[in-house]
Amino acid sequence: MSDCLFCKIIAGEIPSDKVYEDENVFAFRDIHPQAPVHILVVPKTHIACAADITADNSAEVARCFEAIAKIAAQEGLNDGFRVINNCGENAGQTVFHLHFHILAGKTLGETLV
């Protein structure tokens, strides 16, 4: 999608602090971190949000979670981490390209953030 912020980041049109990339997934540090470690993991295929996951594109989600495990190991997140997805405006989604937040680096407790 030509007007999608994350598609532009994946394409290299907008700079990012990349932490991981393979043929299907791109991950970069959030510019407004909510924890000492805050990484966004996005499929390279544009999917607007979790509500748009289908049998035809669900493998992209699996690839994201495979990448999340690799990123957690690469970042040394041995004490745990949280993965969050927001779907829709009322859930706090601001960029409508499916993405997963990895949060870590402090005790997160039982609350959402």
C-alpha cells in the first residue's frame, strides 16, 4: 500500500532502527517506546489488522511469531517479554498494518502495559 507508513519503512523509504529482517518479516524499534525494549514486528505483506487474518494469509502471522522468538533470543530477553497487538482505533491501533509490539526490559506486572 503506497500510503502505509509501515510499508514505507519496510521498503526503506522511511528510516528505522531495524533489529531483524527476513524475506517475510521486518522488525524495528518503536520511536515512542513504552518499555526499555519496545520492538515492532510486521509482516512484509500488508494486512490491515488482526480482523483481516484469513486462511490465505495466516502463515504471515506464524512467521511473525517465529521471528519474535528469534528477536527475543537476539535481544537477550531471557527474563520474559510481552507481545501485544492492537486491532482497530478503539483498541489503540494507529498504523493500519498488522504489527506486534514486543515489550521488555522491566517488570511489566499483570496490567496491560
